[in-house]
Amino acid sequence: MTTDELRESLYRDIPLSRAMQLAVRQADPACTVLAMPLAPNANHMNTVFGGSANTLAILATWSLLHLRLAADGKPCQIVIQHNTMHYLHPMPDAAEAVCRCDDDDAAWARFARTLARRGRARLTLHAEVHSAGRLCARFEGEFVAAHRPAAK
Amino acid sequence: MTTDELRESLYRDIPLSRAMQLAVRQADPACTVLAMPLAPNANHMNTVFGGSANTLAILATWSLLHLRLAADGKPCQIVIQHNTMHYLHPMPDAAEAVCRCDDDDAAWARFARTLARRGRARLTLHAEVHSAGRLCARFEGEFVAAHRPAAK
């Protein structure tokens, strides 16, 4: 999936991503980078609104899991179970969320084994949110993926 | 502040709240209730997108703190430090976030004393998110409030 295809799929399925003017900078199974401009995501102090930053990180982690499962030929329904966000610094400008996960990741290996065995598995992914060249927030999201039942 | 005034202030200061078609059902210093329709906040399964639900809860808790401090004649700058969200069930329709805090609340009393003494204090607030008559998510947010410096 190209960066344009991921953006169009998010714009179509999740209207809020369009309102945020989400951009996709990278859409690999090992790394997703999503960005958004300040204006549609600002707060009353003209920094990035926490809700927008949190949402950007949810979309970055969800997209990475979606892309990795698709690359493995295992399309799944993915549901978020829990998330936490630590806001470290105000974000004075456009923000970017980065989520990484590769095949060497031990948590991914456990997740893939459980999914293959049970058709359902749980994975925690992390994202960092940067603005103006500085790490401004850390996000953790726990997702459950389940194999889609075969079409009847 | 009336429900209309709170909605207009959020629409003006936080453009994302307008994109979510946020509605204010209650805007009291002891209870805020914010709502949003499904369509602009949907995901690919046509239930409420987690990022929208999380953002609704951030706005409900932030608004309650803002209204309580304003009612006490202590306008402050309020910054979110940390939040967690537990998604219990899919939200099949419009969602509503409810945040309550009253003068009997021991955490509020500690917060108000620290704010009066130091001009800065930290408070954890909770919100519940309901959809179709069911509790679907629990939110916790930690905020720091600081007295605004006097105008020069």
C-alpha cells in the first residue's frame, strides 16, 4: 500500500482524519509516519490540541498493525482496547506520529504465533509524537486483531 | 456559562470540536455532558472511532475543570499531562461523555488548596462514554492548572 492509498483509505473510512488534514509520510509494514498541520488541530493556546495528537498516534499505530497484517496476507479486524498518552511538551507547530515494529520485535513474534494458533491475538504498540523537531508525547495502544471469517 | 456559550467557545478555540459536531448537553461546574453524532466520528466498521471517543472525553474533563475554576473566580491555564482510555464495547451510535466532580470530592479539595497556596496544582478527572444506553469506555485524564499572570 502506498502512502497515497493509506491516506485515501483513512479519509474514506474515518472522516475525522480528513478534518485533521492527515498526511501519510511513510506507510511500511515496519514503520508508519503520519503528520498533521497545526491550524485544524489547534487549541486555544495555538499549540496542538491533545485530542488531535492522541488521535494521530492512534491512527499511526492502527495503520502499522493494519499494514503488517496485510503484508503477511492475514487481513484482520483490528480493535483498540486501551491507550495511554503522556504529554511531555506543548506542540508549537505541525505534528508527526511515528510507530515502528519489525520482525525482530519479540512482542510481534508472540502476537503472530498466537494469531496463527487462535485466530485472535493482542499486541501493544508505541508511537512518539514530534513537533518542531522535539519529542512532545509518548503513546501506547493495545489492540486486538481477529481473523476475518471467510466470506460465505 | 450556558451550554451554547461552552459550545461556541470550544468551536472557536478547538476547530476539531466543530468537525466532530460536538454538542453540549450540560455545562455545570459539577457536571459536564458532551455529545457527538456517529457520522463525522465513524470508523470503517461504522461504530465510533476510538480517537473521536477519546477526544470527546478529553473535552468533557477539560471543560469541567475550566467551568469549576471559572465559577470559583480563578481562571487558569489548563494543560493535559496524561490520559488513559479503556474501550469496553463498540459504540454503535451517537456517543456522550459525562464528567462529574463536586465540592465534596476530596481530590478537588486538595487540588483547590494547592492551587490557592502555590498558584499551580494537578488534578485527575474521570469521564464515562456511553452509546446506545450502554457504558462503552472509561477515561482518566490528569491536568495541571496554573493561575494566569495578571495582565500588565
